[in-house]
Amino acid sequence: MLTITDLHVSYGNIVALRGVSLELAEGEIVAVIGPNGAGKSTLLLTVAGVVRAKQGEVRLGGASVLGVAPEVLASRGVALVPEGRHIFGSLTVAENIALGATTRRDRQAVVADIERALDMFPILRERYRQRAGKLSGGEQQMLAIARALLARPKLLLLDEPSLGLAPLIVRQVYDAIFELKRQGMTILVVEQSVHRAVAAADRAYVMNSGQITMSGRSSELHGTAAFDAAYFGVDAGKGAR
Ligand SMILES: Nc1ncnc2c1ncn2[C@@H]1O[C@H](COP(=O)(O)OP(=O)(O)O)[C@@H](O)[C@H]1O
Ligand SMILES: [Mg+2]
């Protein structure tokens, strides 16, 4: 469903991606794991059309989408839950969720989708009329995902959903990600923290300094010395932990 080929992205003189290639089949969860500054957010922002690539190809369902505007990509089913969540703290939970459906005209289906999102995250039902700024970090992450779901995405891009969350909350967020996969969603998730994402994903790519340094089935990557070397960089691989 998503094919990225030889993607190069720079911010002025700063090279963020140097020839990234990656594939994501329909219904798969794929994780991209890498340290801070590896280029993970840039990868998602480029797929979502927010950041422009210098070179390479991004194909969505067979069609080339590089250079297509973010609104157009959203209407074609690409939803990004950005790093830091970007929820509106002064708006209520209800209002934030509704923002995910602003371009939809099928009101009754929207109401049903809100119910489904609240079933997935019952805490949001409890907090429905509260200001989003009062939510905990984990609740805000759930809200950001719920809002993205209201657009009925075909491809969900999750940027560090576990960042800054306590382990129990991370588990709740990943339980929801699992549930979305069970429902057939295609998900590309990027994380610094290795364990949860790799455990959840069908396959994982390791990214370091703008390049994919390793890839494979999650179960085969995790805990191997080669994985550590790919994550930390070849030199830092030995004894870095
Ligand atoms: N808006 C920006 N302007 C300039 N440099 C940026 C910008 N965003 C990211 N970078 C740089 O691009 C590289 C990759 O960043 P990023 O994609 O955010 O990595 P990650 O999400 O893996 O931490 C880093 O060197 C970072 O400093
Ligand atoms: Mg990032």
C-alpha cells in the first residue's frame, strides 16, 4: 500500500534522509526504530506531504504522491498523529475529536465513528466535556489517535506514541494500536523506544543518521547484537548499554 524508494530529504544544509526505502503492505504494522535525530519524524512528515523531498519516490496504492499537498493526502486516507500530539488544550475533548471529521459530510457516520473511538478509549468518554489541556500525556496521546481515526484513514502514521508516557499507559496506547490492526488498519509507527514498538509490529526497520541500517521481521531483530549495532551506530554498538 505504501512504497518508499530512495528518499532524500534535507532542511537547507542539514541532510535528514539519505536514500530511505521502505515498504508497507495493507493491514501491516511496521515500526521504524531509531535514536533522536535519526530522521523518523522527517520520514512521516514527507509521507504526509508536509515536508518536501529532494529525490526519491513515495507511492500510495500504486500512485506517486510525492509533492502532493497534505490536505489532498489526508483526503486520500493518510492520517498523521504528530510527535507531541498537537491537540488543542483550550478546546474540549469532544471538540478536538470533531476536528478530525471537519471535511466529512456524512454526519450520522461521524457520530457512529465518535462512539467507536470512545469505545476504544473509554477514558476519553469520561473526559468528553473537559478541556483537553487538563488531560494527562497518555490521555492526550489517545485523543490525538482518536482524532486521526475520525478521518477514516487507510494509513495511520504514528510519531512516537509512547514518548514520555509511563509503562502502563504505553501499554494502553499499544493495546489500542493492536486493536486497530485487528480491525484491518495499516500503521507505520516510529519510536525511539525499542521494545513496545518492535513487539507490536509485524516488521521493523532500524534507522540511524537518515539511513535504514537494518530491517526484518520484528521477532528476528529484537535483542540481537546486530540490532543494537544498527540502532546505536556501528561504533557505538559495542558496550553502549
Ligand atoms: N525543521 C527542521 N529544520 C532543520 N533541521 C531539522 C528540522 N527538522 C529536523 N531537522 C534535522 O533533521 C534530522 C532528522 O530529524 P528528525 O526527522 O526530527 O529525527 P527523529 O524524528 O528521528 O528524531 C536531525 O538532524 C534534525 O536536527
Ligand atoms: Mg521525531
